[in-house]
Amino acid sequence: MRQPREAFSSRWLMMLAMLGMAVGTGNIWRFPRIVAQNGGGEFIVAWVVFLFLWSIPLILVEFGAGRKTRLGPVGAFLRLMGPRWAWMGAFIAFVATAIMFYYSVVAGWTLRYIVASVAGEIPRTEPGAFWNAYTGSWWPVLTHGVAMGCGVIVVGRGVRAIERVARVLMPTLIVLVVVLAIRAVTLPGSADGLQYLFTVDWAHLGKAQIWIEALTQNAWDTGAGWGLILAYAAYLRVREDTALNAFVLPVANNTVSLLAGIMVLCTVFAVVPQLVANLATDTEALGAYPALAEAVRGGASLTPELMQETIFSQGNEGLTFIWMPQLFATLPWGRGLMIVFFLALSFAAFTSLIAMIELASRVLRDAGMSRPHAIRVVGVGGFLLGLPSALSLRFLHNQDFVWGVALMLSGLFFAIAIITYGVRRFREEQLNHEDSDIRIGRWWDVVIGVVVPLEALVLLGWWFYQVRGADLAGWLDPLREANVGTLVAQWGVVLLALLLVNRWLASRTARASPPDAVDPVT
């Protein structure tokens, strides 16, 4: 029996929901740190290149596959490649779901910091004290539960609820980021941050690490290859453009990243020199970064290179939850700016979390579960499996490493699916259809058929090289936080399990989601 299918009510709301999926914490806390670590302007050049050589091509794949199949990753791979390869789609879905487990914890952190900013709980003299006390308590469990619960409520009410949330949060998020960026560029000394961000040292473009980091940031930043866009694209109306939407989404996403980079770097370059100048009279002026204070007291000049080593080399949490609050505390209206910053960060985290919950529940619904049942399974499972990350930063860092690197494998699987289906056939049928606003040329065939697989393999090889151990035993130890052993062990367990259940998973999905099971929505 044919059943009516949910669909986005308008192109505008669809793009807002998609942008909410793409814009996450990686835009606001990872991008500024990575661009600062890799020279600023030269990183921007490489980052833009890979926007067109990784992000846009894979987003085109997800838009087209979602429009064609109206299913999540398992069902899409079933239709594109056949039942033997459903495990590839299941792996993509599992990777995004594994990220969801700890991403909910991160979303919870932002909620706690909003409350702390409003209440004035974050001390200036010991900026790391609040973070250490919070992460060393049971509070992250509670905030993780609140974040997961709110996401489950939204997704449980269907695509209309997702639209309503996106309609409110995304425009607000963009306004907040713009306000913070404008405030940052008006600070005395902010011009140094802009110069660092946009000045290109062409000689440094020969450094391989800049290109590798730019490709990695694109993979993590835009959501390309995660399967999240595919899950949302299943709600596209039949007479909906795919090609132009797939270009607009990553460009808009990366624009938000640039604004975040301007916001953070201008603030750092404006405030840090003042803090350094105050060291003689205020010994706690650089309390968040004793290494920088020690270097300056030792006679070192405050250069961009020194800030790279002592500020931007810190992890995402250190920059966001320790350093930025201290910077805001030194500014006029700093408390208000801090509230705005963490509001923006929480909106970005929550809209991305919603997309992850939707993807996980989509796979279960494609296999025959009702939406309410699937949402309950995802909600309870997500909370329980996120608890280790809520209680241990070391475990969270391990999961972030393992499944963050696995996104490269997810992108490779998408490329393999289209190569198997037929690159030219997919482009002509699913991208250059009569409702597309623009036409995709043969360049896309080369990028998906050759460039993307090569990029994925190079990235995987580079990550394996980066985390090699000093000795073979350490290199392969699966209990280490970040090394080849922990990657191989966790990927291997998941891949083996999916291969063992592949036939059952494919048949269950095929029975529950036959090609004529839904009515198209025009």
C-alpha cells in the first residue's frame, strides 16, 4: 500500500534545515584554530580549492541519492549498488551515529556555559578552574541528557518540527555570528588578525600539511560524506533542484566559518597584546595560558608564531571554554558578548545534533520501525552510549579521533557507490534533471571517479602516518587514545559486525521500503 511521504514545505526551509545540519561546532571552534595553526591566508586558499574538489562533489552525490531513493544510507546503497553492499551504507550511518553519541555531550557543554555566562560563574583569575570542576563532575551527564532529550523531541515530531527549529535558530545564529564578527573587527589591534587571516604567503603553499589540514577541515566542516545531507534530501520534493542547492549549501556554510575565524582571530590579536602589556602589574593576565606568559617573561616577542605555539595549539575545548571566556572578560560588555558567543555555539551544536538523530532514526524507519519507536531507540541508546564521553574527556577524544577519521572512509564509500552505479548516468539522471537550475559538467565525473577516492586514500594514509607510535607495540595498541591500533580495532569490529548482518539488513530494508512504498511529493 502506498503511503504519503513527508517533505520540506519550501526550498527556503529546506536550505535552512540543511544549513543547520552543516553549521556546527566545527565551524565556530575548530576552523579558527586550524586556520591560525596553518598560516592564515595560505590555508584559506587550500580550503577553498577543496571546497570544489571534496565538499561540493560529495554533497551533489548525497542530494542526488536522497532525491532518487528517498531513503537513508542503507536503503540508498541497496538501490544504487545492490543488496551485497548495504553494509557500506550501514557503516556511513554508524559513523555519524557514533559521532552523535559524544556530540550530544558537546552540545550539553554549550548549554552549561550559557547558564554560567548569565550567572557570572566563570572566574577571570582562574579561567580553567570552572572547566575542570564542570568536566570532573556529574554535570556533563545531565547536560548531555538535556541536549539529547531536546533533539529527540524535535525529530520525533517530524520534518515540520525540524523546519520550525531551523526557521528560528539558523537566522538567529547567523545574526549572532555577524554581531560578534563586527564587534571583533572594531577592537583596537584587530587589523592584525585580519591581516594574518587573509594575507597569503605563496611560498608556504608548497607545504603538504596545509593542504591536508584544509581537506580535513572541509570534510569535517561541511558535512559532506556524513550521510546527513542524504537523510534530509529524502524529504526533497520531486520537482526540486539538486545541483544549485548543492553549491549554495557548502558556500553558505564556509561563509559562517570565515565569520567565526574573523571573530576569534580579531579578538585574540586585539586582546592578547593588552594582556601581555599588563603582565607587569597583573600576574593573572594570562592565567589561561601560562606557557605564553612564561615565554613573554623570558624575553620572547609576541609574534603570530608564538601565539600559534601557545594559544592555537591547544585543543578545541581549551580555546573555546577556557581562553575565549578570559578574552571576553577583558572587553567592555564582555559578559554580554560571552553569552552571545555561547548561544551561537549552542545553536550550531543543536541543529547539527538534530540531523544526526534524524539520520539514526531514518535507518531504523527504513528497516520497518515506526517513527515513535525508532526515536525512542535512538534517544535511549544515544544517551546511554554517550555516557562514557560525558564522564571521561579521554574517551571522548578517542571517539572523536576514531570516527572523525572514519568520515574519510564514508566519503570514499559514497564515491564507490556512484562509480558502481555509473558516474555519467548518475549525473545525467539525478543532477541534470529537468528541474535543476544549473547543469553539472563532465568535470564532476573526473572528480568523483578519480579525485575524491584519491583524496580519501591520501587522507587516511596521512592520518595513519601522523599517529604512528615510536615503537610497534605502541603503534598497534588498541587501548591508546589516538593511534592506528585503536582505529583498526574499532573499525574492524564494526565492519565485521555489519558484514555478518548484511543479508538480514538488506532484506529487512528491501521489504520495509520497496520502490513504490511512498507517494512522491511535488
